[in-house]
Amino acid sequence: MKTVFLITSFLSVGLFLSGCASVTRGMSEKVQIYASPEDAKISTDIGMTCNSSPCTLKISRKEKFNVTVSKKGYKTQKVHVTTEVAGSGAAAMAGNALIGGVIGVGVDAYTGAMLNHKPNPVLVELKPINPANPNTPIGDLSHIRKEYADNEKAHQENVMRRGGGV
């Protein structure tokens, strides 16, 4: 009887801890949405909304959705946000194959823990219905695009410095 209890205990612990990406990355992700003009209304087809930009929504990693950005005097724009296997999610899945086994792979696949949303951040620059109207200037997120590009470049340089380059 004691042996059965020990085996059951180890299997239960293994089941709950085997989802490597589920443990290290979590089952939800923060998706950032930037819209210009900043007071544009942001909504999703999964029921989440924001009244201004920037906006951060916590969404299940496996959830695909559409973002709609609108403002009076501007053309409404929609962006489809999908999911893809992230580099760190793939590494966690490989760790499961070595350590967690089939159960860990199944847990991570079920929870979507190995996925990232794309695009993230979502950048929406609204275009005026009447471009000649000075009260509705074209949306401009060039400063946000530059900030993200600079951060990505710094990250890549750091990876290369640490010896992670090819």
C-alpha cells in the first residue's frame, strides 16, 4: 500500500510540474496596444476595451483576437493578433521532451504557454477621413516604433556580447 501511495504521489507531482513553459512563462501574456491619436477608442472582439492609448491587456497566450481602433473623423482600423511559438516557448518544449515527457508537452500545448501574440505591441496609426482637415492630423507612432527598434537592437547586441550569436 505504501508503494502505491508513493508511486501515485510522484506521478501526481510530475503531472503538475511537467508543463515547463506553463511554469516559466505562464498561460497569459500582456499585449500592448498603441493608437494615434491617443484618445482613440480601442476594442477587441473578445470583449476587452480601452479608452486611451497606450493600453495593456492581459490575454490568454492561446487566444487569437482582433483589435479595432476608432475615432470620430478617422477611418476605423482593425488588426488581427495571432499566436506563434516563441523562441523561449520552443526551448521549454524541448526541455519537456527531455525531462517532462509527453505529459509536459501536452500541458504546455493545452495551456498555450509556448505561444506569444503577434504583433505585440499592436501599433495603429489612424488616417483621417478628410486629410485636408487640420483638426484630424494623421496618426503618428514613429517615436514608439523607434523605441521598440532601439530596444530590440540593444537586446541583440547583448545576446552577441554574451556569446549567444552564431
